[in-house]
Amino acid sequence: MKRFWLVLLSLGLVLALSASAMAVDVKFSGSFYAAGMYLDKTSFNKDSYTISSTSTQNPGISTAFYYQRLRVGTEFIVSPGLKLVTRFDAMERIWGGARSTTPDPITAAADSAGTRAENENIAVDWAYIDYVSPIGTFDVGIMNYGATGTIFGNGSYPAGRIKYSYTIGPATINADITKVLDKSYSAVTTTSNFTDADNDAYAIEGVYKWKDGLAAMKVIYYNYAGTRPAANNYAKKYFLFTPYAIAKIGPVALQAEFNYATGDLKNYDNGTANVSLKNISGWIDATATFAPVYFGGTFAYISGDDLTTSDKQEGGTLTGGIDWNPCLIMFNQDITYWAGAINGYSGTFNNSSPMGGSAATGTPGAWFGQGRVGVNPLAALDIMASLSYAKADQQNASLKADFGWEIDVTGTYKLTNNLSYMLGVGYLFTGDYYKGTSNANRISDDYMLINKLTLTF
């Protein structure tokens, strides 16, 4: 009995001592958008195209619909330096459109922890502890992953992580461990009969800041063993080196990033010759502002895979990322997620990141260039026009190089400090790349209209 009362008293003391840790403040932030899209062609091919003995791709039709998304972030501030951070997405759907009926990872939203079906109602993306200790800042839980340096190459989505950050003067050291995939035996994966088949990433980053910019270097080691249960067991083991810089020099804002992935794309357990990985990407972006006018330019490169080299892969691992949307049609995530990738012939398609798609096309990579000019005739109004061109880095199986030329014009008006309305039109002069493996295939140009009302809070 004494032991019982001792345990009960101890629990009471623990509760009493921890009472001060109750949340004392809650902060909300987030965004809501409602948008309308008109796309003139859902595929680039002018004629019906036989994909297989049972499948035919018809010429692209037009489509038009409205869609929306609510995203809310919440910080439960327990005490100075300690908080719980959460985020959820809700009502992410086409107005009156068909609902997803397959809550399966294949239909998962690109930047969410939830499936597409869950995001059509509500899906919690983040839940993690942020603790500022005397020896540095610790983040533990499911949080944002896939965002490094500039927006180029980023594909943000939630993952389980442990992060550590320490700042001294202008320098910061960041380190993290990320669990991307776990196949261990559990109450859910009861059929699992193997170990060491997880996907893990380990990273360290150094950042140096000054008044008008920063320079940094991040190194990530990927140990992806999720493919090991396959018949010919192998793992991906490679490093990613990412130096980047962001700076403002007078009226010019500059961004630059370089990515180099090297190691083994397929490291076999059974003695089969390994397939090495040598993939690079990078960009330079500059915007010069001479109010009320500004000028900008972007150059980006993503190496493609050469199908004639079976012992190594030069493309497909690194992409432009779904966060980087340089055009309204080419390489745009809104079109890819809401209307789908725009198909051409022989497995070619335009999606949110230039990476190809089939045995015939491989992963072609891309050269991309853009020039833009904008004007702010009113403090609340921004009008911008851009001209972009892209071509494939690799031309496999007689494919042509050009993705095409695109002209975009957008206007954004701030109705209030938190509410803005955007209207845009884009026209793509479709390139011969989408003719696939035959120059006789006929393709169509494409254009789109979009308007978007965005609330931030």
C-alpha cells in the first residue's frame, strides 16, 4: 500500500511540476486560394495516337474548372523557446468535381503528408516540437523536407525528421536526419520479413550571412534501401552537394544554386555490376529593379540521362522541383496537379519538372532560359511579361530537342494587405520534342487562362 501511495504522490508531483508547461499562447498563419483555369489542350498531339494494342491517346480537348485550397499553420507556444508546430491542408478540391476514391500513396498530394483523397477533406501535414535550448535549436517530428537553399530544385513535402541548428555570429550550422521510408515490421506492415530496407537521408549544412545576402553549402547522404526487397536486391547510396548563394547588390537581386549528385544509383547485393549516378543541375536568377520598372532573367540546367550508357545514370534524380514554377504552362505544378501532365507522342509529356517519362524518351533533362520585364504603375498593381525557351539536354531514340517557346503575361492586384487577385495568360509554341520518335507526328500549340484570388493571414 505504501508503494501505491508513493507512486500516486510521485505522479501528483510530476503533474504539479509540469503544470507550467501548459500552452499559454497560440499563433495561426496560413493561406486560402480559389482559382479558375482554362486550358485549351490537354495533350499536344493533333491526331489519335496508338500507345498499345489496347490503348489509344486521342487529340487534346479543352478543359475549364475552378479549384481551391486552405492551408493553416498553428504554433502552440508552451514557453519562450518551446513550441509545438502543426499544419494542415483542407478542402483541396475542384468545385463540383469528382472526388478521389483511392486513398493510396500513388494519389498523394505532392506537398502534403495526406493522400489526395484526404486533402479533399482535411489532412494534417506537420506536427513537431521546436525547442530553443542553450546549446542550439532542436526540431523533432514530422515537418517540411525537400527544401534547400533557393526555390530551384525544391520539392517540399513532409517527413519525419530530427534537426539541429546552432548559430554563432554570422555563421549557422544545421544538421538533420530524415526518415523518408520505413518498412520495418509493425502493426501495419505485418507481412514485413526483412530489415535494412528503409530510405534515410543525413545532412549537414553551413550558412554564412551578411547584411545583404548569404552563402551556404549543404551535403546530403542518401541511403535508400527501400528497393532491396526486389528480386535483384539493390540500394541507392549517393551524396548530394549543394552550394548556393542569395545576395542583393544595389538594385539587383541575385540567386544561384548548383547541385551535384554522385554515388551509386543501384548498389547490388548479389554481385551484379553497380549503376553509378552522375547528375547535375543548377540555376542563376537575377532581377534588377528601377522603380516602377524591373527586369529579370533566369538560366537553368538539368542534366539528362544518356540511354546509351547502361552503367551510369546522368539524369532523372535531380529535377527543377515542384516548388519552382517558371512558366504558366511549361514545368508548372498547378497544371500538373489539377489538370494532369500534358502528353505528346512516344511517352513525352510536360509536367511540373523537366524529367521525361518512358523507355523511349528516358529522362531528357533541360536547358531553360527566361527573360522578363515588369512594371508597378500603382503601388498595389504588378504587371509582368516573360518569354521562355526550353530544350532537352539529351535526345534519345531520334527525339527532337525543343520543348518550345512560351509567352506569359500576369497581373496581380493587392485588394488589401492580405488579399490579392491574379490574372494570367500563357501561350506555348509547342516544340518538336513532343512529336516523339517520328517527325510525321503533328502537334498543337497550347494556351491557358488563369485567375486566382489568394488570402494570406
